[in-house]
Amino acid sequence: MPHSILWSLVLALHLISIIMWIGGGAYAAVVLRPSLSLLDQTQRNSVHLQTMARFFKGLTHAIPTTLITGWLLVLHEGGFANAPWTTNVMQLLGLIMAALFVRMYMGTYQKLRRAIRPQASGFDSVRKQVLVIVALGIITVLAASLGHPFV
């Protein structure tokens, strides 16, 4: 099928969702979390929980968008059987990242959200899980880059 604006828009939506997912996670774990140490414990917990609530709400849209648009792009290019190995690695890592997010969202985050006095160890656990997802996201981007060399 020839290149069309529709597939360019699908790719753009895919990339925007990935940027929100990985870039937002990197920002939250590397920039925001250390900056919150300037606040007292009560304010820090409040800001952290409000930030996570907004970020995770966005991710509940970005992650399915990423997976669906990725799947559509692979089908457009002829399916998984015709895709280079890097595309299959990308899809696998995306599914693992999504599963890790669901685990974090349904587990640690819900415990923090429902706690009367959330503990710092809970926030540290979320931060570590987000950093694992970000690291997998970077590996995924590298796999995508390997699959599309500039020749």
C-alpha cells in the first residue's frame, strides 16, 4: 500500500503516546521525585499522589494507544511474520512494559492512594518500578532504531 497521510498520522499518534509514556516516567522519577524533598512530608505526599493520579490517568490512554497503533502499523507493513526481528522485540517489550504498569497501578499505587498516611517506601517502590519501565522503553527505542537503518 502506498504511503498515505492516514498512516503518517497513526505513526505520529504512536510516537506521541510513547513520548508521554517514557518521557513522563523519566521526568517523574528523575526530576520531580528528588525535587519534592524540598517540601515537608505531608505536602510531599499530597503533591506526589496528585501528580501520580494525573500522570497515571494519562497513561491509561497513552498505553493502549501505543499498543493499538503499533499493532496497526505492523499489520499495515504485512504482519508479524514479515516484520524484522526488531519489530517483534519492540512489541514484546511494549507488552511487558504495559503489564508492569498494570501491576504497579493496581498494586503499589492503589495502596498508596488508599493509605491514610502513605509511607515513603511506597513512593520509592513506585519510583523504582517507573525506572524499570523507562529503562525497558529506552531499550525498545533502541530496538526500533536498529530496525530502520539509514542506508
